[in-house]
Amino acid sequence: MKELLVLIDRQLESPGLLGIGFHLILEEKFERDVHQERSRQLTYMGGVAITIYVLFLFNDLHMRPDHFMEAVIIRVGIMAPIALACIFLLKRGVTPALREMIMSVLICFAMLFTALLLQLSVSAHSFLDLFALGLIVLVGNVLFQLRFWFALYTSIFNIIVMLYLVNYHPISFDNAGLMAMMVFCAVTIFSIISNVRAEKAERLSYLLLLREQLRVEEYTDKSEEFRRLASIDPLTEVYNRRHFDCLVKSLISKHASHSLQYGVAMIDVDKFKCYNDKYGHVKGDMCLKRIATAIFESVHPDVDIVARFGGEEFVVLFPSTGPRDLLARAEKIRQHVRGLALPHADNVNQGIVTISVGVSAVGTGDAYRFESVLQQADEALYRAKSSGRDRCILATGVEAKMNDEPTIA
């Protein structure tokens, strides 16, 4: 994205020849972005052009009645099928270069067959049609708005055909051929200038719009990144305390309004200060990252909320989880951390890094403030640590409701 923005700025500062030359990367993107709409417009304009071309049969009927059938053959039998074939190819889908080439060929064929029709005519007034040939140039350069180089080459071809007609077609009045040629060249030059200005304006508008779109995307990405950084603990890559509180506020209010159940687990790394003192803070940070990952892998990340509560403490909110399931899920977390088998020499009884977990839950229909539930989980955590660590303890109030379910120690 940044590289493209740099290219756009450079292009705007140095437009290049006539302001219609893009850097290769920009040119490819430009054609990709406008190709479908341009093909659609050319299809429509091609239909309009060939319809008007065929309607010139009314002119042929009056100007060259002796060759009217030839006019019908050329306009309806030859040019109309060629135009329809070009339109068909555009609708089927072609490359941008082939798209411009097809429409350029259509213009050249129109000029050639119109010249043939003029040569066939022996009417004294047929030379007047020389003044109408500029319409073909206008169609290519203005109506179709062929890309500049295609418009230029097509115009040169048309001028060559016009020169031939002026020199070899019978003209009843002196200097009429010169006048027709001057008008034709003037129309060609004016239409080329119009063509360049239109393409330059199109490309400039595209660049300005693309730059704004990229800037918006860049700002959006940065905003999302800032929002993520503001909500994620940079060390453990789980939610931080502030974002956890925000999530809890909206989630718990919904659960409370529907009297739904939920559970909370407070987690503390056993003797983590000793771990830091013995192994150093770098390994201590790595240890916390491994534990956070283990906790995250032990829950349902799409539903449950994991956060670093501070220091070596973590908290997990289990929405829609009742007291009967909560202890088993907390035990799963504890076992996962044990399974890491991270050496901890000062954790004498275990020899590896372990955690203590305090859990509390609100059953369906219970009305407790979240702060109270969190306090109960914290008290249960204190009991777990004071009773030997490396265990899950259920809050006293919840334990009383589940006296038929054994406590895991």
C-alpha cells in the first residue's frame, strides 16, 4: 500500500508525456480497475455508432440511388456484422490492449468501406460525403475515446485514406478536395486534443480517488492496529485488564438481563517471583507467554474471554457456563499448564511450573454483581495457594450449592 501511494505521489508530481503515461504498476492497476466499466461503455457506444452508420442509408438513397444496393451490402451486410462481432468480443471479455485494438479496427473498417462506397459512386454530388468523413474520426477519438496512442494511429490511417480519396475521387468543384481535406484534418486535430484532455482528466481523477481510498484504508488499518494494541497485552497477547473490564461490562449486563449463568476463573502462577529471581526476567516473560498460550488453547476462544489481570495473574470469563461445568474446564487449564513441563526448581513439590486456580460461578436466576463473583474467585484462588498450590478450588458459596460434586485437589 505504501509503495503504491509513493508511486501515485510521484505520478502526480511528474505526469510524464501529455499527462497520460503511468508507471507500469499503476498502468496495470488502472486498466484492471476501469476495464469492466470501459468495456461496458464501449459496447453501448459501439451499438449507437453502428446504428447511426446504418441510418446513413437514407443519405445513400438520395446521393447515390444507382448504387443503393451496394450501400446496403456495405453498411448492413458487412459493417454491421463486423461491429456486432466486435461488441460480442467485448462482452465476452478481452484484455485492455485487445479491447482498444478491436475498437480501433472497427473505426478503420468504417473508414475503408465508406471510402469504397464513395469510389463506387458516380454521382456528381457524392464528393460532398468527403465532408462527412470527419464523423468517423469523431466516433473513434471522442465517442469511443480510444486510448491516446490507438486514437493517434487510427487518425493517421484515416488521414491516409482521406488523402487517397481527395486525390482519386472525382470532384466537381475546384479546390473542394483541398477544403474537404482541411476540414478533415482540423476535425482530426481537435478531436485528438479533446481525446488527450479527456484521458488526462480520467487518469488524474483515478489517481486522486485511488490515493484517497488508499489513505482511508491505511488510516483504517492503523486505527484497527491501535485499537488492537490498546486492548491486547503486548507480552502475552491476550486481552489486558482494561479491555477485559469493557468486555465484561457489556457481556455481563446481557447475562444479567436474561438471568443467564456464567463463570470466572482467577489464575496465578505458583512461586513466579522465585522463578524470575532464579531464571531471570527474560525467561520469566517467556514462561508467562507459554502459560497464556496454554490457557487460550484450553478455552473456547470464540466465546470465552482470557485476560492478563496483572503480573502473573490471569482471569478467564466463561459465558453460559454453570457451576457444574466450570470446575472441569478450570481443571483442563491447570492440566494443560502442567503438561508444558516448564522446569521450576524452586517449586519444590512439583519441580515444574504450575498454576493455582480459584473459580466462581453464577447460576441461572442468581443475582450477583460481577465484582462479587470476581471477589469470590479471588478468595478461592487464595485458598488454593494456601492449601498447597497446583489445584483448582471452587468458591465457598458455589461449593455449597454443589456439595454432591467432589472438589478436585
